[in-house]
Amino acid sequence: MAIEIEQPSVSVGLSKVAVSETHGEDSPYFAGWKAYDENPYEESTNPSGVIQMGLAENQVSFDLLEEYLEQQPEASTWGKGAPGFRENALFQDYHGLKSFRQAMASFMEQIRGGRAKFDLNRIVVTAGATAANELLTFILADPGDALLVPTPYYPGFDRDLRWRTGIKIVPIHCDSSNNFQITPQALEAAYKEAESKDVRVRGVLITNPSNPLGATIQRSVLEELLDFATRKNIHLVSDEIYSGSAFSSSEFVSIAEILEARQYKDSERVHIVYSLSKDLGLPGFRVGTIYSYNDKVVTTARRMSSFTLISSQTQYLLASMLSNKKFTENYIKTNRERLQKRYQMIIEGLRSAGIECLKGNAGLFCWMNLSPLLEEQTREGELALWDSMLHEVKLNISPGSSCHCSEPGWFRVCFANMSEQTLEVALKRIHNFMQKRERRRN
Amino acid sequence: MTQSHRTTEPEHRKPTTATAMRLIVPLQGVVQGRGGLILGSLIPCALFYLLQFYLKRHRSPNPPSPSTSSSNLAGLPRTSSRSTLSSRGSLGPVRISARGSSIAKPDDSPYYIGLNKFRDDPYDKINNPNGIIQLGLAENTSCLDLIEKWVSENLSDSIMGRDGDDLSISGITTYQPFDGMMELKVAMAGFMSQVLGQAVSFDPSQIVLTAGATPAVEILCFCLADHGNALLVPSPYYPGFDRDIRFRTGVELIPVHCRSTDNFAFSITALDQAFNQARKRGVKVRGILICNPANPVGNIIPRETLYELLDFAREKNIHVISDEIYGGSIFGNEEFVSVAEILEAEEVDKDRVHIIYGLSKDLSLPGFRTGVIYSYNESVLAAAKKLTRFCSISAPTQRLLISMLSDTKFIQEYLETNKRRIKKLYDSFVAGLKQLGIRCSESSAGLYCWADMSGLIPSYSEKGELELWDKLLNIAKINVTPGSACHCIEPGWFRCCFTSLTHEDIPLVIERIQKVAETCK
């Protein structure tokens, strides 16, 4: 007797991109967020919840934004018979609103203390720096090619630079022996590694100030990077998203300054990425830019930006805000001061708990060294510690392994996405945790 | 579909670019083989040489270019450095990728050339009465006054979101879900339902929001097809698809030609033939992309055809992408059936159907960058959601739209007025063309009409069509889109967008066409 077995119908297939794991959302970096989402700390209603220290968001200067918007009502009421609403509603030009680009260029100049000039016609608008980095990657590299990226680096790069573009990231290994600075040897080694695998290197991508280190890259290193890129005839992308979050303006050197000093020789290989998500605390607005010294890249990036344009309403609003010099000068200055203060607070708090951090001078986070606490100096040891920080201490911090750090035991800890009170609570928890450990040892 | 006002940089006037164009463009024509091998090689070559001759003659002098305007960048060299090249032998300037290079090439499609020319010389009733009148961009300004009024009465509340005593811009400055705020998804689901006269109810959890329909289409292609796969697209189709889909995904578009004898409706037989031909070539077809209401023809796919299409897709086990961006721009009496309606009613394979929508056409807000992917496939939704990190809608705009779309009374009034005004413009424009002996295909939707100007072209060929297009652009100074740019297999058809015209503009446009028409007889 024939036995009929019900065959499942063949389901309609999806692409490799759709089913790939390159989005990386199964890594600890994101698992921590999940734990936070499920049990978020709240001062009054959930004081024992997880404190989010894994999100680099800047809320320290939010009041300045609020104040601006309150006092400049025309910025938010541009519909009230204000000229230009109609044009705005229709404006989908991938060149981006001219007044916005002008304001962005001048804001970028202000951040660099006027030490570099920016031409509004080299600015390409994108919906966030995430899009800017991906877009540049599409333009500079073909599938299978590689970008060299110094470690430790922002975990999101694994996804943003590789997922749809099909490129590889080859790490430039940095370690604590010299405060994780990029050395010429490390650059060459990374390049050779790619070569040995028959992979073509198309560029170097740096983040300056660095995420997760929270430190600016020194001038001499930038010069070396530019020379290296020129020797190999490859591109240099400088993600300067934290440039306005350097605690002091003079300590941050932009690649733009290096180029100006060299009268723009070899500049056509250099591209800068910027965004308002960190410095201005407006990640929800989705505002990013590519600034390229290469005409062809500008042209191509512009066309490609049609996949990621910024709402004309937002461009209009920000054009107004960013060209208000009084506001921007005050904001930049105050923001730096407040971030520095926060940084001091967390460093001292950690130090008194017996924890040292890398000396930092920028960003919304510090790079904490917990290697003395590891059971074993391995990735597994680090993840075990991360897990107890998350589930026992109830702090979501980012393990160095998710940033591809070659030395286990380092963690990125964000401090600007919460109130001072919450930071106090976090520091207290760390204190208690360290004390418990001491007692257990003795 | 966002007919982006793709005001690309004005063509570089460097001689190298023009030379490159002369080489690359005819080769493209051969490769694409539009209209058959012989036609595909000889005609495009000839016509593009001709095109360049005309363009050269009619170029406006000295448009600003990003290169020259950067004179304030002290001594920025235009030439790339050669002195410190690597001994590895890589000569010349640092190279961009192959995909970057193909995108960097000058625009060769009349669709984009026309948009560029318009940008350099736009008609203005008072300031530039002899400028080019734009009929090449599907933009609807006929009801912007209603939007303006709504915004002026509601704006500050809608962004600043007065929540009790709280001035709550904090709700919009921080990181939001990349695929859109839930309140906007809810409001959008309601809006989409209103557009269809409540014939369908949309589930907000099946919505993924993107910065425009352009990235929505691209994301779907990334999710449904691999590099080198193909989609079948009934033609003529929206010229922007060639860029939007092929730029970065590497997915091929296979036109499935429709004919005027069928009023450009597609047949399953034709789809089947195209599918088999692709298979013989070793190309895997992953789906069918339809635009309903159609662009550029403006016809609506009948219910029965949608059923047949779904059957076909099931038989071949492929996807269906239905771009319904003109769903609210229907002025005729034909019933518009969204594929969603069929899926709601029937127990058919839902996993293979995906809808594209957006606010650029129906709500005239292309600047706000608001697009929708609506899918019944959980895996597609999951992947698409993650990809929206590259193209999220700006938060203040989301806030504004939540407010606007939730104002169902305003939306109802808007949708009804919009249809009336489009119809009025359509009737007037089509009648004007009729007076010139130019007949339009039967259409009931869209912001354009599909005009048969084959009687005016010097030769019944793509070459002839482009000669007419050129005359219309440079002599009559109206920018229309020639059918060849839309992959139409029959020469002589032109898409004319009329919803940015006022009623006073129409006789002027007709007059200008008439002058050229007379020289063609």
C-alpha cells in the first residue's frame, strides 16, 4: 500500500544578503542591548534595572538644543506662511539643500577651530554616518576587496562596511603597549596579510577621535597614515564623527588640517565622514555627510545618496541652527566642557574602585581595563566577566572582543547617555562589585 | 516611484568626458541590444552620435561645477598626484571601484539629460518665460496649497509635540527604531487604507519605513535576489528603476514588452516567454516587478490579471513586487485593486508578495523622504528592518507625518480634491494634445499621460523618436520623456507629466508642441 507523505511546498527563496549573518546582531554587543531593553534602569520605577552603558549617545547638552528651539520659533514653524515650504516639500535634489551644506561646512570649520576650510560643494548629504560609511565603501571598493581598519573598532563597522558591499575588513592590530596607537609596522603587516590572501586593499578607514578608545589620533600618526595610503595608492577614510566631542579643541587634529598643510597634495584619496548624531546629540534626525577631496567620488556619492537622503524639512531646520554662530560656538564650547567633566567623574570613580582606563581626551565613552579581573586572559574569560557585569552588576558595557581588540579584558563604557545621578549609581555598583571580589579573594 | 529631480552636476565640459561618452554610450547600446541585435547595435550608435551633435550645439555656456567653485580652497590641484606612486606599478590616480566608475559616468539616458537641461534653464512665467517647461518629472503640485494650509495650522504642535506640560523634542532627538516609529507605522497603515477607500486594512507590524521609495525598492531587491539574478519588468517602465535597482544590487532587469494594441497591458504568456528565455541564458529570475497604477502608461492592472500573476509567480516559485506608489492618484473610473486586497480575500501564497509605497506622489511630499515596504514575509521583514539603518526617515519628519496622517478628515479631503484636480488637468492636457492630432493611451491614473507622437517622428525608429525628443527639448523647450528611455518597444511614445502645470501653462505647452509638430509634417 502506498503511503502518502505530505511534502512541504518549496518556500520562495531569499537572497544571500537577506539570510547572511553579517548584520552581526547575534553578537554580545547587541545581546547586551536586548538585556537592557527587557529590564531598563529607571531612577524611580526600576532602580535595580540594567543601566545602559553600551550606547554612545550624547545627552549632556540636550538642554541647549531645547533652549535654541524655544527661542528660535521660526526654525520649527517654517510652515506658517514662511516662504519656501512648497519648495521644501518638493525638494529631493541629491545635491542637498545649499544652505544646509553651507551651514554644515561652517560648523565643521568651527569644530576644528578654523584650522581647516570646507567647501560646501564637496559635501554630500546622507541619512546618517552609517549610510555615509557604507556608501563610501561601495564607491571605493569592489566585492572581495578589503579595507584596513585599526583595532579596536566600532562593532557596527562589521555590518555597515561589509554586509551589502561584500568587502572584507582586514584589521590593523593595535595594543596597549603604546596606548593602542597605529604604528607603521602594524600598517604594513595588515597590508601584507591581505596580500597573502590575494585580497586587494582599497583603503584605510580610521575613526578620529577613536571609538572605542575615546582618544584622538596624534598628528604624526595621521601623517604616517597619509604617507602610507599614498605609497600604496589607496584611499584614506577618516570618520570624524566625534570631532566635536574632543574635550579640548586643540587636542583634535583633523586629516583636513594635514592636507591643508600639504597644500592638498595627494588629497584626492582622502574622504571625511561626519554626522550630527554624536556631537549635536541628534541621532534621530539621521544627518550624515561625506566630505571628499576627490571630484569623482563627490559626483558618484551624490548620485548614490538618492538611496539615503535627508528630509528637506530637517535640512532646512538644521541650516538655520548651524548657521547661527552664536548658538554653535556656545554649544561646541559647553559640550566639550560637560563631556570633560563627565569623563573626569567616571575616571575618578573607577580609579577609586581600583580600575584603570586608557588616557582619553574625546568621545562619549572611556576604554576600561578589566584584564586584572579575568579568570583567564582569553576571549572566553572576557565574555564571562562581561556576562557577570550584565547579569549581576546590571551594567551593559561593551566587551573589547566585539570591537576586535587583540588583548582581552578591555571594555568600552559610555557615560554621556545618562544623567549624573545615574552615572553615580553605576559607579556605586562597580564599587560594590569590586569590594565583593576583594572580600571573596581574602 | 520617486522621480527624483536628479539634478546631477552639470556635465563637466572637459573634453575627456565627451570623448568617454562617445565611446561608452554606443557600446552600452550594443550591450543592451534594445530592439534586437541589429537595431541594438547600429541605431543606438548612430543616434547617440547624432544626439551629441545636437547637444553640443545646444549646450548652455559655463554652468557652475563643483571643481571650479572651490577656488576658495587654496591651490587644490585638479590633477591627481603622480610623484609618489607606489613602486607596485599602479599608475595614475587612486582608483574607485568598478561599481563606482559605472555610476560616475555621465548620464546618457534622455530621462536624466532632460532633467539636467531643465535645471540649467527652468521656465518661470515672469523671470524666464522662454525657459524649459518641465514635463519629465512626475511631481504633483496641484494640491500643495492644502498641505501648506494644514502645516501652517498644525506645525509647531506636530513637531514639538506638546505632551501635557512637556516640550518634548526629546522624543525625536534620540535614536529611534531604524525602520520607523510605531506611531508612524500605525498612521501609515491607516493612510494606505484610506487611499484604497478602506478596501484593505494594513497591519502596521508588516510595515518597514524607509527614506523614500527609492531605497525601499533597492532593499527589497537586495533581499529577494542575488547579484546576477533578474527581475521581470513589464515595459515600458519607470526609467529610474534602471539605476535604483541595478546600481548596487547587481540585479538585472528583463523588460517584458507590452504593446499599444493591448493598451500596454502585460500578458502572462509574455512573462512566461521572458522567464524561459532567461533560463536558457542561464539567468535566474527571482521575481516580477510591476507598477500598479503603471508608470509611464498610467493604466491599472485588472483584478483577473493580478490573480493570474499570482498563479504564475506560484508556479515558478518567484516573488512579486507591486509598486503602488500612485495608488492615490487615480482620476479615472476604473477600479484600482491593490494586490493586498487579493491577499486579504484569498488563501494564496502570501510569502512571495511585497508592496512598495510612499508619500512622494499621492501626498506630494518627495522632499520628506518617506517610503514603505509592506510584506507578508517575516524573513523579508526581518532583513529589511535591519537594512533600514542605511535609510531611516528623519525623526522630526516622522513626527510631522504622524500628525498629518492621523488627521483622517484632512486626508480624506485631500485625497478627494487631489483626484479631482488631477483629472481636470488630465482632461485639459489630453484635449490639447488631441487638437494637434496626438492621441494618448487610455489611462486612469498617475501624474502623466502616455502620448503617441509616432506621427511626428521622421522615421519609425528609436532614432527618429530621439530626434523628436531633442527638438521638443531644445526647440519647443519642453522636457518630456521618450519611450525608449522607458524601454518601450514601439517608437514614438512620450510620457508627459502635467500635474506641475497650472491650467494657464497648458495652452502654452500645446502651442510650443504645435510649432515643432508643424515642422515635422
